[in-house]
Amino acid sequence: MVSKYKICVCKGKSCTANFSRDTKEAFECLVQKKGLSKDILVADGGCYGRCTKGPNVLVIGPISEEEFSTYREQNLMPGPDGPKTQMYNEVTANDCRELFEQHCIANKLFEPLAEKETCDFTQPFGRKGESSHE
Ligand code: FES
């Protein structure tokens, strides 16, 4: 069974100026090409307060079917109280394939663009203070 994910691409002013719409389109294309639209949702994200590091992308997951339904309509922020999230910075359209393959298909952190300040690189999904998802 394929894991579920929500990929949120910031549509705030600064990220948009840094072509976050191209990033979002690239993710949408990948999801469509792989036939994963039931399992991976690409959505707009609000400003994450990391405006100088855009385009910023918050990947939520792997999550359960139930969480997937719950988080579908919510604009989540990265943080210790929510679901498994990972913030990626400076994600251009050219980075999407590798990030997607690594995080959403291989279920591994994509280290090159993972946000360093909030990330624990010893954990598969990086969030500080959280153990492995497996
Ligand atoms: S505009 Fe994207 S993080 Fe603020």
C-alpha cells in the first residue's frame, strides 16, 4: 500500500515571487504521472514565516487514511504537536522530482533541502524530538 502525503507549497508573496507556482505544478505533474492522486495531495500552503528561503514546501506524511482526510482541508504549520511534517526550503521545480522520489516514494528525508534549523538528520523524517515513523 502506498503511504499518504500532503505536499503544501507556499503561496505567500515572497515564495510566489520565487516561482513557487512552478514548484507546485511540478509536484502536481509528478503525482499525476505516477497515478498517485488518491494518495498524495498537492495543496497551497500559507506563509510559513520563512520568506527569505522560498519556495518553501511542507510535506506532511507518511500519514494514515484517517489523518489524510482530516488534514486535507487544513492549512497546517510545521511543529511538534501536529502530524509528521517536514519543511523543505528553496525547492525549485527542478528539485521536485528528487524530493518527491526520496520523501514520498522511498519514505526518506531529502536532506539537501530539508530545513536545517528544525531538522534532526538522525531521524528518517527529521523533526527534532520525534522518533522514527516506522
Ligand atoms: S511567503 Fe512563503 S514562507 Fe512566507
